[in-house]
Amino acid sequence: MPLKILSKPKPGYTDSARTNGKQGTIVLAVLFSANGRIEATLVLKRLGYGLDEHAVNAARRIKFKPKTVGGKPVQVVKMVEYSFAIY
């Protein structure tokens, strides 16, 4: 069975990003472990202004059901995106 995301917390805007009108998408590579924890994150596409750190912190709080192969949980790397837009 594939990895199943149960909840994906949203990162907040930083004051400096809002003041500077920074918008866009951050892309992270996230290592989802077989034991149900986020083991590592790597920022592949940055926005700066503290938004990268907010996205990483949110990704670390993702709740998920691990991927299984032959009925056994396995680790997997998956791309996770966080979009920031000022409305």
C-alpha cells in the first residue's frame, strides 16, 4: 500500500515575507520512515524570508501511515509542496 498522509499542518507566514510580498511554492524532499516518523527533510526549492524554515517545521509535524510492501512498513522519500500566497 502507498504512503497515506493523514494530516499536513500548514506553515504560517513570516512578518518579513508578508512585508516584502513574497509568494510562491517551497518544495521539500521528505523521508517518511517505516516507524511513522519524519526522519529527514531537504529543501529543494526555496523562497527565503523564513518561509523555508516554517515549511520544514510544518513538514516535521505531518501525520502519516507508512507505505507497506508485502505487508511490512518501509521508508519512502516523497516530495511535499507548501504554497504561500498573500490574498
